[in-house]
Amino acid sequence: VEEGSAKEKSNLAGVRHILLVLSGKGGVGKSTISTELALSLRHSGKKVGILDVDLSGPSIPCMFRVQDNDVHQCDSGWVPVFVDQDKSISLMSIGFLLEKPDDAVVWRGPKKNALIKQFVADVAWGDLDFLIVDTPPGTSDEHISTVEALRPYKPLGAILVTTPQAVSVGDVRRELTFCKKTGLRVLGIVENMSGFVCPHCSECTNIFSKGGGEELAKHAGVPFLGCVPLDPQLSQSLEEGRDFIQEFPKSSAFPALTHIAQQILDGTSQRSS
Amino acid sequence: MVLSGKGGVGKSTFSAILAHGLAADEAKQVALLDIDICGPSIPKMMGLEGEQVSEYSNYVEENLGVMSVGFLLSSPDDAVIWRGPKKNGLIKQFLRDVDWGEIDYLIVDTPPGTSDEHLSIVQYLSAAHIDGAVIITTPQEVSLQDVRKEINFCHKVKLPVIGVVENMSGFICPKCKNCRILTLIFLLSQNESQIFPPTTGGAEKMCQNLNVSLLGKVPLDPQIGKSCDKGQSFLSEAPESPATLSYRNIIQSKSDNHSAKASSQLAALLFRTFIYCRSMLFCHK
């Protein structure tokens, strides 16, 4: 047992900050925000890892276009999948462990918990400035296990993602309660898919209404990190696994995304100084 | 049963509209069961937020009953932080202890994924014979990838797939739309912007590859999100629209046959009306 815990320490010992991306609601953009946050942080010269604990619907491998890669074993554990030659972004997801990409992971809680524990303990991340943990929707097995497994490493906190509709904000309120109950600090709320600018007539339409995230942040007394508009260029580049931050600095979602990353960076430098 | 591997693609929206559509026939008893334990959306969409349960389900209309974990929570901030076994217990209770009465249709709205809730509901309902599953997706590959897993799940647990619905298929700008709107909805035209681009051919191609039927494509519509937030029904919002009448016609003309084939036809018809209904709302605005 002692040997095991010592090994655990060494695998996350080189990770400086751990962030969780959470939302009670599905499809609001947790993986998108995780991906873009990682790309923005890399843009500022940071080394970033993403741990995808969404076991029944992993999206991270697809968003980086590395879904065909496999995980290899080394002395200290599993080698994460690197996005580029410089190894500036490394990923771990159940998507890399499946034989066929369409395989369904039909697991009940205990099996999922065991894999998450392994993901936390056995991945050889090496030195990272940030480890971003992308989660499935809800407040259940995966979340409880992840928070429990990460507790010894004192995660920096959680970013909550919502879309502006009341239906989504309602689920995120429950997620806030989850954070409170498990003692996880809320770094802030991101409102995604907030408004769409028609490329034909540049009229802005609030497809999913507006302001729900900001209101919730005010109501709950947590920071509001910003609104990310619906941007066809953003979803396109995620589909193709391209670096949105590098390629579309003029798009409508760009300033919002980099602003979020900047606030996270400011938060960590304040903390360490 | 309404399923999707992906979250936020419109499972609850579809379930709510289907329930309203089926309940338009007063002779039919419809029940809507929400087994998304951690993120129940149905109470809000049906306009039942804040209601509490007795041992009966809550009724939106006389013949439309609803049950959700949302009714058991004392405040909208309450989080249900449960692991699998507790969730399964509650689902079992929903099926066994809720006095549903005699019902013609039971629509089950599920959380995203292929885990405890899904296994349990299929298992508990296996004796009752499930007609099948409607699977919802959005056009992006990221979403289709999860939906393929869901279809594999259905094969594994021997749940027939009634068909796939592609939601958020495009968006028609309310400012530069014109009277071509009806055709615009059915044919992707230039005025329609692809917010979620179908880079790998969308649901259509996936359905061909996996040999399941595509029930329809639904464009993004700001109105639908608003109706859901307010808990209103589309149909009662525009009672004079031909859409409401055709909903009734479809449900009347449908045979009382409960075979999977009949219900798949029904679902396809409902979907066509649903799309029509939304386009009417556009014109009314």
C-alpha cells in the first residue's frame, strides 16, 4: 500500500494546478471550454494536460483529432497522448483505450470509479502547469470519485459551464451545490452559446436567450468569467481538430475564450505571489 | 424511450413535445417519466416546477402525467449527489410505486450516456415490453460519435431503435428570413447557417451506415428554447394553427396497434408535424 501511495504522489507531483470543468447539464460545452482553455494556456507558454473522465461519451480525443492514438505503458504508468511534437498538450481519455471508436462503455458505477482512480494515479503526466479535468454532466459517480481521488492534490477549483437558458442554469445551480458540499472552490461560471451573429446580415440572435449565466454568478456570489458566443468557426475547428486560438484570432468567440484563460492565469499568479 | 449518448442535444425537449402531441388525443393516457436523476429538466419544461409529489404523478393535463426527481427536491438548488445503486433504487420506485393508472404511452426521458440509469430502466421494463428508443443527436461528429455508442448500447441490450432525430440542424436568422421559410426548413439553403457543421455527413450518413431510420431534422429555433423555459406547450400556444389540427389528425388516424412498426410510423409523422409546427411559429412572429 505504501508503495502505491508513493507512486501516486510522484505521478501528479509535477502538476502545479488542477482545474475541473463541470456542468450539471450536458452538451453545454464542457469539452469545448476544456479544449480551448488548454489551447489558450499553451498560447501563453504553459504546459497543459487534459484528463477526460467522461467514460460513456469521451469527446476530447475527437476535438484534438487524435482519436486513433493508443496509450502506451512506461515504468511510471500510462503515457498520455501528446497532441504535438513539443508535448505541450497531453491527453488521457477512455477514448484511447477502446478497440473500436463506436464501442459503448456500458458500465455501472463501481467500474467507472475504478478506472477514474487509475486515471488519477497511474498516468505519467510529467511536469505540467495545468491539468484540466473534463467531466461528464451530472453530480454522480464520476464526479464524486474524481473529487475524492484529487483531494490530496488540492485542486485549484472548478469552472462551471452553462448555456443561457433557464433549463440549463437550473442544472448548474445543482452543480454549485455539489461544489459547496464537496468543498470544491468555484473559480467562476462561463456562459457558452450566448447569442449567434448571422453571417449573412450580422444580426445577433440570442438562440438560447441571454444572461442566465451572469445572473446565476451574481446570485451565487461567484465570479463570472464571460460569455462565449455561438461561432460556426469554433465548432468547425473543433470538428476538424484544429487550433482555433491560433487560426481564428478575429472570430467572435476568440476574445471571450482568451479572456477566460487570462483570468485563470491571473488567479494562479495572485495565489502564488 | 428517448436516448442520446450526448448531453444537451434535446432529449427532454423532444420528450416534452412528444408527450404533448400524444396527449392531444383525449382518449389516450400518456405518462412522461424523467429518469435524469442529477439534472431533471422535465418539470421546468412542463411548467410544473415547484410542484411536490403525493403517491400520484403530477398532471399537466387530465391525460398527461409526469414524474421526475425534480418533484422530490425541496429547493431548485438541491443537488442529488448519488452513486449508482441509489439511483437504481429510485428508478425502481418510480416504476413500481407511482400510481400511473392505465396508460397507453409511457415516454421515458433519460440522462446522457450508457450507464446505471439506462441499464436499470431497460432491465426493469423488460417485462413490460419496450416499443423502442428514439435517439437524438446534433449534426457534429463529436455528438454523432457518442450517438453511435448509444446505438451499440441498444443492440447490446436488445432495445429496438425506432429511429434517429437530428436536432439543431441549422439556424434560420429571424431577420433575413423570407417567405421561402417553409422550403428553407426542408432544403438546406444558403440563408441557413450551419452553427454545428455536419463535417462527416451528419445523422443522415450515420443512419445509412448503421442501418437505422432517420426520423427528421429540426432546425434551431429561439422560440422553442423560450417555450421550454416557460414550460408552455407549442400546441396550446398556437391553437388555431393548422399544425395543432394536423397533430390531432395524425394521432386519430393512427391505428391502435402498439407494434414497433406502428410506433415508428407515428414517430415519423409526429416529427414531420413538429417541424411544420415550428415553421408556423416562425411565420406568426
